[in-house]
Amino acid sequence: MYTLPRVVDDAEKWSQLRDKLKMLRLKSLQVNPEAFSSTYAEEVKFSNEVWEKRMTNPLALHLIAVERFSKTESDLPAEEISALLSGDWLGVLVLIGPKEDGTVSLHPSRSPGVSSSSKPSLSSPIDRENASMPVYELNAVFVVPEVRGLGLGKKLVDTITQLGISSAKSQGFRAIRLQVRVDADNQPARMLYRSGGYVECKVETLASKEKEKDGVKIPSTMKTCIVMERLEELS
Ligand SMILES: CC(C)(COP(=O)(O)OP(=O)(O)OC[C@H]1O[C@@H](n2cnc3c(N)ncnc32)[C@H](O)[C@@H]1OP(=O)(O)O)[C@@H](O)C(=O)NCCC(=O)NCCS
């Protein structure tokens, strides 16, 4: 598991990392279009600048699962960039935060036509009074189909959760809310996050208005998603 650096001095290596990220993300949108809020058709048109903006976003941490050819960790390239460039990318998970709960949109990138409304809570042991707690949001998890069911998704979730906790500690936060939105129909993802200690706490209905794109009418859609959270007290 390696995190993507936000700055790389070597322009050639930087472009290679960008292209690998782009390929994996586009693959996820092609293979599992139902799991994500944007589409392959939209993102395939993104310029290099847009992909690089994602990579340099100071609030975003990209965790990448890289194919390992050797059985021992010590045989891996010691340097993060060499490791990222030398193996196939098998999975990704993005952590975005810290965001201030309640004051910053959790989905600033979501298109303006999308609105959300909350339904009453599912069973939740989470203290709802901690409304101003910083939020770290987990986004866009994807494992390539060839290696699913082998524990890679779980490793991505566990690793990024620990990275979020470390980042929050180093910034002096006393408690954080780790959060993820999962499509209600996406059982594998719901089970994955449950196994990582996330609790289903809220149902949201996301409604997108009818829109027109390249002269084609795209009908309005309704999606039900589950907000899953893990509350961490940091002492
Ligand atoms: C969800 C996803 C990342 C899981 O990755 P994975 O590497 O197969 O997951 P793991 O092997 O680490 O499994 C971890 C846990 O997830 C659950 N899980 C994974 N696949 C599952 C499936 N097909 N059905 C039910 N539960 C499943 C299990 O609880 C499993 O724990 P267990 O092995 O103790 O039973 C993968 O299926 C995927 O990329 N799906 C498409 C993208 C997607 O849906 N993203 C979610 C966006 S919110």
C-alpha cells in the first residue's frame, strides 16, 4: 500500500503517476458504473490538469494497492515512487479531510443539479451532539475484479482509517468522524466498511434533476445511499 505523493520533481515520473491514476479511475467507472456518482463519459474527457488537481489537492490522500511480485516486504522498492511505478495498480481509496462538519459541503464536486435530503437515523450508537467534529471522508474505493475477495479492500479501508487518525492527531484534533457514503444496493461495499468498524447511521436520498447533455435528455434519478461512520476519540 502506498500513498500518492502530491509533489514529484521528475516531470516524467509525475506524468506516469497521473496516467496510472487516470487509468485505474476510468477502469472503476467502466467496470462498476453503478457504484460511483460520476460517469466514465464525463471523466474520460478530463484534461491532464484536472487529474493533476486531484493529485495535488492538499485535503486528498490517495492510497494505492500495488501488485507485489515478491513475497517479502523487504524486497519491495524502498522508494514510494519507484514502487508505485514498478507494479500494476490493483486498488485505490481516497481520503478527503479534514472538513468541518455541518459547515462545508461533503460533496463539493457533486454537480449543482444534485440535492440531498436526510431521512431519520438507522440504529446509531454515534453521539449526534458532536456536530462540529472534523470529518474525514472515504471516497471512490475500487479493487480490480481479478483480485477481489482476497482482503485487499479491507486492507485499503484499515490503512486509510489509520492514516486519517494519524493525520488528525498531528493536527491536534481530539476526536474525528470518519465517514463514507455507500449506495444502499451495494452490499459488498456495505459489508466491507462494516468489517472495518464503520456503522450505518443515516439514509440519504440523492435526487438528480433532468438535464440535457450533448443534445440528449438525461432523465432524473433517485438514489438511496447509506452514510456509514466511525467515530474516533484521539487521546
Ligand atoms: C467493495 C470492494 C472494494 C471490496 O473489495 P475486496 O478486495 O473484494 O474486499 P475484501 O476481500 O477485502 O473483503 C472485505 C470484506 O468485504 C465484504 N465483501 C467483499 N466482497 C463482498 C461480496 N461480494 N459480497 C458480500 N460481502 C463482500 C466482506 O465482509 C469481506 O469480509 P470477509 O472476507 O471477512 O467476509 C470491491 O468489491 C469493489 O471494488 N467493488 C466495486 C467498487 C465499489 O462498489 N465501490 C464502493 C463505492 S462506495
